Amino acid sequence: MNPLNTNDNQNGGYALLQSTSSTAPRSRRKGLRLQKTRNIRLTQDEIVCSPASSHSSSSSTHSRSSSIRSHVTRSPTSLNESPTQRLYSGKAKSPLLTISGTPYQQSSQFPYPQLPRYYSLKRCSLTATLATILIAATFLPHFLSGSDAAFNESGGPNVLNYAAGVGRTVSGASLGGQWDLIGHSGVSAMHAVLRPFSDSILFLERVQASTFAKIQGTSENGNKGEHFAWSTEFSASNGQWRALDVKSNMFCSAGGYLPDGTIVSVAGGQPSDGVQQGYDGIRLYKPCNGTRCDWKQDFNVHLQEKRWYPTVESLANGDLFILGGSNHAASINNERVNVPNFETFPPLPGARKTIDFPFLVETLPHNLYPIVHLLPDKNLFILANTQAVILSTSTWKIVKRLPDIPGSPRNYPLTGGSVILPLTPENNFEPEILVCGGATDFSTQAKGVASCGRIAPLSKNPTWEMEDMPFGRMMPDMAHLADGTIVIVNGANTGTAGFDRASDPVLYPVQYLPNERKGRRFRVWNPSMIARMYHSVAFMLPDSSLLVAGSNPNGRPVEYGEGDFPTEFRVERFSPPYLFPHRPSEAAAVVTAGREGSDEITLEGTVIGGAAEVDDEYDGGVTQVAQGDIVGWPTLIRYGETFDLSLQWYNHYPENVRVALVQPGFITHSTHMSQRYVGLEVFKRGEKTVAATAEAHKEAGLIRVKAPATNGLAPPGHYMVVVLLDSVPVTEAKWVLLTA
């Protein structure tokens, strides 16, 4: 069977498969390693009084075929060794992240005139010194005595103090994953959306004085043009950006995709600096060839209501559902500015363009950016404040009231996060909603909520199953990963959402495993060194890594690098442990609750993540981990049809193959609008053969899968096809258009 030929099926034919040439296997990968050094480090606050790094100089790379990108993490002790360079010029008060490629110094790319000030502590201030002495007293005696308990396999402290005030520690095995700096966003990444058929991201921000990009500006030429840009297109491949032109204020907007791939940004903020008000704005970014794509806005086409902090969700027919918000900027919603209705884009048919929704009156005041998820029956799950309902999309009436989620409200400004868990053949495509985190009250001294609630809204007797995360966290980003797990990242543990209201950043990503039993669903991964506070984003890229950007918690205009938590332009890539399958010791550790009455969380050994254990060295060793690529795929698939994927793998024949469609959605304010993960049924696989002929390899590399049966499972539009070979993602997901 030739996988590049068209094939007949029940619907009369397959779409022509694309073909790529990719033969290089994924190279060896290692996670971040902490040096066994006497430079004592505060893991959570990242206060260091020595420029010595806490990263090792082990050459850590991961290469991607078709567009090979090597991210190297080395010690700043080798700063003179090209291509690794300091991110900032001058001395640093916190551990330095390094990046391969073009030097990131104080320049047009990173125009910070002074050191980053993360925690309002001057370098080696009295507070930092005392804190360092305290940690030294805890760990240094163990280190000097050679105790194995003092450091884990990665060289870091075996007990990682979580210094955000929740009174918990993380102890045991090494953590997993790797952080890399990949570029500069040009504008503050308050909103983010992935452009289909690419790994380019559109960043959107507010009209403000602390942005960087100007119209016609690019990473190469810096600022050009007469006025600032409030949006950029950023390439995850090369870390470069180009400025985009917008005509209305996108501040606190929402958005989504139309079925043809058009990206839609709706709503926004007040007029400012020559830019028109965006409260009722509709901005379109249409697919085009080349580099001249840009935002377009017809001011004769606008929303029926002015909206600030609304939510958008894709409906089963591909239209966008636009819910709630306020008609003016407000920290907390109230009866005077509340917009208790919804509309769609394109607009609803008939004379009535909005539909009243009293639920948004019942749930005042904490109902901005309401939580909305499309269910497989084509109705909508909606949570505002602590109340949850199911709204019919045929009658536009509430058809079911669900139990209240325990605890404090989960919407802005007591911001929690949510996700609809993966819909897969294994769970019979039964939907479950996961809601995590938030703040206890509207106060700068509020504490982060650790609880997560999980509910199956279409079950006969839905109830909330409650469980605590390892850390309290407000403003979390919850994103799907390639293996069907969830990552919880970004945010803080003290305060609330909004300008200048939060502190105690939570730097550790946490993995949530939906298929594990309660009590074993969380794993803690290696921390970032960048505080991602209010206005941060995170989502999965086609290479199965996580893009993390943003953080603009400053209400007043600030100079570059100013503020307790400065406006961030650095863009990071986090590679989860599944991208290091040959390194079991680098995998995340399982988090379980401590003994009753204890605040300790234990890491109970390492998890390989489905990949077989292999020889640690390549010298003469033969790996037992299947790694590979998609080399043939259709660009268009239809509901319910079967289609072929042609795979190429390295090392050995994969025993298990999983396929899924992933849509990262439109992300802002911890709200991942229209995010979706739909597992596909694998109908047939090529037989494993002994013959070493090319045709035999092609036959074994062909798999046949079934597209989602209905548009309730996956609305029409663009998705990434993700394939896992023995739980290891292929080098790069491929984009497809799902249509009727």
C-alpha cells in the first residue's frame, strides 16, 4: 500500500496526503540540572547573591526534524563560549537563564535599562541575605557532610521549600521538564492565539506606554513607524516578531476562530492614544500567504453590546458564542455596568440580536470572564461565581442546573482556571469539566485556592469531586498537553487578579493526570525563573512543548524593567518530560498527600510516562523508545470518515499508537476559550514486518483513524493532529481542517 496515494473509503475517497522528507531522529534530551554548588538558592523566590548559575553545563538539546531547533542550557560560568550568552547585560541578582543563538543583551531586542526586579529586593539586600542564611543553615550542613538526602539526582535540594505561604514542602525524587528562552514578544502577551497551519502566535495587548513594538517594526529593525503597535505575530521557530496594526483597543478582549481559520478578536477597552474604543469591536485576522497578513476592522460591523471581560466559545455549527461582560471597565462587576445577555458572531438570525440571560444577574458580582465549554450534546456548560448550568443552544434556555462548586467564586477577579478534559474513545467521549484555583477574596492579602473541582455535567447525578493541588494558585493557565494530561502553570499565591494586586508567584508547573485515581493525579515539574503574574498566557505548540509568555501586572505606565514584577517580554518554551523519554530520572514525580495533619507533600519516585527504560548512553546502546514523525496526512477531514496517516519512526516499532485532535484556543486572563482535546479511534495499523524493504516500512507505518463523529465533539475548524508512539509525541503535529 502506498501511503501517498489516494484511497477509497466509505465516503468515496481520501484527501490527498501531504508528504514531507524527515529522516533525522530526535536527538538526546536532558532536563535542567542543578549544580551541586555552595551558591545557596531560594527555589521559590529565586534570590541569589552570586552570579553562579544553578543550571549545569550539560549540553541539553532537543532537535526537531523538518525545522530543527536546538535549545541549549548551559552555565553562565561559560558565558564567553559562543553561542550561549547572557539574557541581560550587567550583573544579575537572580539565576541567569541562557539561550542559544543570537545574544540577548541590552539592545533593541531586550531594551531593559536596568536589572529585572522580581521581588522588590535589591541585590543582596538585608532581606535577601537573611533569607539566604536561613536556607544555608538548612541545606549546607547536609551538603558538606555528603548526605545523599541533601540533593537529588539533578543536584538540587531534595526538599524544595515552597515559600509562598501555604506551609507545604515538596520532597523526594527529582522533578522533570526543561525551560528555554526562545525570544521577545514585542508587545505584552496579555492575549495569545496560535495561527493555524503554523507555529506563529498572535500576541495582543492594551494601549499602554510600556510596549515596545511600533508599526512596521520587526525583531531585526526594532522600532519603526509613527505609533506603537498593540499586537505582534511571533514565530516560535526563530523567536522573531513583526508588528501588526490595530485600530481599536484590544484590552481585556476575547476571541476565537471561524471555521475558515479566520481569527476573531471581539470586545476590548476604552479609547486611548489615537486608538478607538474597542468595547464593541470586531477585529479579523484572515488567513493569507506571505507576511502581509494583518488585523482588519470595519467599524460598521460591531457587537450588539459593549463588552469588557466577556467569554467566547465555539458552537457546534462554527459560530462564536459571546457571553456577558460589563459595558465599561470595572474591577468587579455590578448591576450598573453588567451585560446580562449573549450574542453570536455571525449575528443571530432575525431581528433579535441578543438574548437575555438572567443567570448573569444571579451570579453578580464575580461573573466576569465566565467559564464556558461546549459539550458533546452541543449544549454549553457555564460557570459563573460558584453556580453552574447547562444552556441549550437550540432553545437558548437553561436545561439543567448543576450543584454549586464548593469554596470561593472562580471568576475574575478571584480568577481560577478551567478545562474540558480530553474526550476520547476510552472514556466514551463523556465530558468532564475541571476547575482549579482562584483567590479566597478580593484583597491583596487573599490566599491562593488549592482546590480543584471535577464534574461530569451530563451524568445522571452530577456532583463535584474536590481535590487539592500541591500549591494554592490564582490566575492559573490550564492547557492540554499532547499525552492527554493537563498542565497548570503561571499565577500567584497571594492577592487577586488585577493591576498591582498579587504577589508570591507560583513558579512550579503542575501536571494533572485525568486517568489516575484521586490522590495520585498531580505531579510537580521544574520551576521557571520568571514570575508570570497577571496577564500571562500558556498553551501547547505543534512540537508538543508549552509556550509561556506575558505578565503585565502594572497599572501605571512603567519604564522597562520597573515594578515589583516588571512587564515581561521574554517568551519561554517548556518541554515536558515526555520529550525526554530516554531519561526516566528526569520525569516528573508523583505527588501524593502527606499524612493526616501533615503539610508535607511527597514525591513518590519517578514516572517514565509510558516509554520503555533504555540504555542511558547512546555509545553502542540501542534505544527502546519509539520516536517518529508524521510524513503523510490529509489537510482536510470530514466528520465520521476514516483517513490515513503515514508515520515514520526511529529505534523500534511502536507497540501503542494514539491519535488526537488538539485546538489550543484563544487565551487570556486564565480563560482558554474553545480549547479542546479529542482522541481519535485507531481502526487499523500496518503489520509489523521483518522484511527490511522500503515498502514493508511504509506498510507498517500506515495507520487508519476515524474523525470525530459529530460537531458537538469538535466544532468545524482547524486542529493539530497529535500522534503518540508509546506515549512519546511525534516530532511535530500536523494541521488539518475538520469540516462537514
